Amino acid sequence: MAGIRRSYGLYPVNKDPWIATWRVYDQAVIEMMSGSSAAAVATLSGLMDRQTDVISPAILASSPVFAPLRGRGDFQALLAEHH
């Protein structure tokens, strides 16, 4: 996670919203893969609040990347909130 935070300093996310969106997406995937599922859901929640074509409730619900989160109540609530 330190690497992700460091990358935000190397190329500030406010310089390019498209790149920033993908960085936040990557952060959520890394959090999930490292066992920080609650943090991943929180990061995805922030990402869902942005205007983007990178992520949507349909993508979250169907992508195999996020399959490990599907059984979580907070993840299901996120999908319901943004659907």
C-alpha cells in the first residue's frame, strides 16, 4: 500500500482524472488481494462516487476480479446503493 500512496505523490491524481481513476481501481484490487477487504470496499465506494466508465455496479457484480468480495454484506450494500 505504501507504493500506491507513493505513486500518488509522484504523479498527483489531480493531473489526470482518467489515470487517477485507474490508480484508485488498482488500489482497491491490491487491498482486496492483500486481505483488506473492508478497505477495498471503501475504496470502491469512493470510486463509485466519481463520474467514470471504469467501474459500475454491473462491472463489480460480474467481474471475476471482485468475486472474493461478493459474499460480503458491505459489498452487496455498495452494489445496491449505486444500482
